[in-house]
Amino acid sequence: MQSIDRVMQLAKILANENTSSGISISDLAKECDLALSTLHRILKSMVKQGLAEQDTDTKLYKLGPVWMEYGLRAYDTMDYVSSIRPELDRLSREVEESIYLSKCTGMEAIIIERIDNENNQIRMYDKLGLRIPMNIGAANKIMLACMPDTQSETIIQQLVPEDEQESFKEMLEKIRKQGYAISHGERTEGTSSIGVAIVTRSGEVIGAISIGCVTFNLSEERLQTMIEKILAAKERVSEKIGRRS
């Protein structure tokens, strides 16, 4: 089990590396607090299995192709994504902002799709695969608000301080009634988001659509327009999901 933990630790570091060139073994050692000999042995095995790649010239490491292969296979199992993607594209064109599709995975949500608008050069940029605690952000709060009480209660007890849980639940109830959530600067200062839940006919929350934008040019009028557009997109998506359920 320790070996698996170390591989996953290294994979997370490699995934968070911002440069396309990769990261050196000495920098990896600093971040994961492993001896160079141990680290070299693990990386050699990861390279052999396609979990990591090493540039033959620079000797720098980055994630291997196997992660993309597995990710795409998992993506294919979520067959609703391909059916609603045209609606995400349409919404992005209508509001000229980045559109995100998130999915709850326990105590976190993961971004599984992002549509950028090429007409907007000043925009949010959250990476695919980014994990965000379920108590933060518009997309996550609307998912919490629409979940069965037993499921949301478990998450709230884990993530929200006890003395804040009652007010947090009241906020979720308000969000549930209005059908959307709004977030300003919760995770990244100067950014805002509006989120709606994707709910199947059986009542299962399978994800959330959100608009991400910078706050400085978000007037009240523009905010209301975005709310109208994302609610309309939610209705179109619900029709498609309903036909598939």
C-alpha cells in the first residue's frame, strides 16, 4: 500500500506541474520528501508502466500517456456528457464566458469538461480534473442543495464547521428554491460563478453546469442575463437527460 501511496503522491505533483517541459528529480524529491534512490526506483517503474515520461535530453519528468487513456475511458462511461456538450457550447457562445461541467466524487467535485469562449480574452481558467471541496463554489453548492438530505448531510458534517452548519443549510435551502447558486471570490479572488444542477428524472444529481467569469465586469444586468441563459440551458439539458433515463 505504501508504494501505491507514493505513486499517487508523485502523480499529483506531476499533474500540478505548470510547465510543459516537466520537473527534475531533485525538485520532485523536495516536494515528496523521498530519498533520491527511492524516488528513482519508483519513477523507473512508473515510466515502464506509462504512468510517467522522462525526456531523454533534459531528464525532466511529466505525466505519462496512461493517465489520459484511463481518463478518456472513464469519460466515455459518462454517456450523458456527449449528449449535452452542444448545450454547453451554445451557452458559452451566448454569455461569452467559460462553461464548466462538474461531477460530485465524495467530498469533492471534479471538473470533467470545460468550454472556453475564444471571444473573451479575460477569463477564468480552471484545469480539467481540478478537484474542489463540495462546500465551495456555485456548482458544488447547487449540487449539495439538490441532493437527498442524507447525502448532503454527510458532506456538510465533514466539511463545514459545526457552528456554521445551520446557516449553511439555510443557504442551501434558498439555493434549492431559486434553482441556481452564485459564488463570488470563494476560491479565487476576483472571480464569480453561477451554477445549476443536472438532475435525472429519478432525482439523481449527476453533475452541475457553471459559468465562470471575472468579477470586475459583472454588472447586475449582466448577472441577470447569465442567470436567465444558464437556467434555459438547464431546461434543454434536462430534456436530453430525461430522454436518456
